[in-house]
Amino acid sequence: MQNPSQDRDRIDIIILNFNQEADTSECILSLKRMNYKNYRIILVDNGSTDGSGDRLKKRFNEADYIKSDVNLGFAGGCNLGIKSSFAAAAAGHVLLLNNDTVAGENLLTSLLKIANSENAIGILGAVNYYYSRPEKVHMAAHRFLWWSGIQGIKTGVKKEFEEVQSVSACCMLIKKEVIERIGLLDERFFIYYEDSDFCLRAGRAGFKVAAVRDAKVWHKISKIIGRKTAKEYYIYTRNQPFFMIKNCPGIFLPVYFLVYSLKVFIRIGWFFVTGKRPLSSAVRRGLADFIRGRFGKGRLFE
């Protein structure tokens, strides 16, 4: 139920900073160029160790600033911002926005237009373009091949908006009634898969998820496509089966775990024999921590 003092069209924009002052600054400056002004920025300094949070607080003193002494991960940092938004009880929506994005001028106007067009639409995502190749789409939504666990991407939105399974928290507008019904992001993921899990939970609660064609952000995607760090191999190996158990239709799970097991053991062996021992170790640790139920930061983030 909407709080009487809450402005349904007001948006609280939650941005996390972790030792990325330049990217965060560019992101906030892009928000100031938008044609929609009924928003507030909640800047969460997520355990930065380089003093960037304090400098950003001083430079952008119009933003509400929250400091965490430790890195809470993407899920935990966003939840900190969401709790602040709910405590203020002033906005009807929250927008999760990666700090390494640049917002399009019509971002909030386009998202809010679709959000207000249908009550059942609870989560909306922007189309993500490559920052380094501004005319090329990176992704608009996720789609799942359940038998393999692959989280594929949808790049095209042909209509003004399309209903999808999941959108990226790189830029995700959430109606507050969604959070009131299903709760916060699952912090056990720490980072990766928390956004897809949230969207699928919302879908099971009766909300629609939509990708919006005219809502655009430019994301600083790595130029080295397909090359993962040890931390990424660890977190994907650990989080993917956890996500699947939570969300995958049961009929696909036996095949998925067969594929997952083959993939994991092939990677462990291949990385080992090719001299990439840190990657082999990361996959082994990800598997071990999934089996042990050790989530959150995990060993490679300590």
C-alpha cells in the first residue's frame, strides 16, 4: 500500500561506489542531464579504501550519502540503499544503476511511462549499449536455457516494451510494491545472479518484467570479451547452481547438474594442465563452497 506522503512518480536512484571515483562521477553527471528531474540520488560507498567515497560526498553534496565500512557486494550495497529509500518513504520507485554507466537523456521518462501504463508491470530495464561502441547494443534482457544453466541475452526490443524473464540490475527500475511483496535482493549471491533471481521471484509473485526500448544506458563493458578473472570463475561456479536450485523448473535440474558437473571438472583439469593454476583453484573453491553452502563474500573476496 502506498504511503500517503509518497510521490509515486518520484524515483530514488541507488548508485554504488567501490574505488571508482571517475566512473561514479561521470554517471552522476549524466543523471543531471536527464529531462526528468523528480529523483533523488542515494550514493552508497561500498567499502572503498581509496578515499573516493568522501571526495564524491563533497563533490555531489545534493546526493544522500551512505558509507559502509566493508564491501557488501552488489546485493548488500543495493539493499542498504533500498532500506534508506523505504525509511524516507518519499519515492514510489527505486532505480538500481551501475556506477560505470552513462544515462541517456530520456532514461527515466521512458521507464516511468511504461511503469505507469500497466499496474502489473513491476520491474523495468533499460537497453544497455557499449560505452566504447555507442551504437551497438550489449543487452536488453536475460533469457534462460534451463537445461544448460546458460543465462543468455536478448539484444532487441522491437516494440515500445517487451515482457521478458529478467533484466539486468545494471539499470533496473523497481516499483516499491514489488519489494514490499517479495523482499530485498538475496545477499547470499553477493554479486552475479542476484538481479535475475529477483526478477524471477517477482514473476512468481504476479508481477511482469519489461525491457523498455527507448530507455538507454551506455555501459563500460570490458573490451576483452570472454576472459574471466579467478574471482569471476569462483563466483559463477558457486552462484549458478544456487540460482538454478532456487529458480529452475524441477524437470530440468537433473540434466543441468550433469552438464554443470562435466563443465566444472573439465575446467578444473584444463586450467591445471595448461598452467592456469589460479583459475583451476578458483573453480574448485567455487564448487566446494556451493556444496558447503558457503555464500556471501566467499573466500576469494576476503
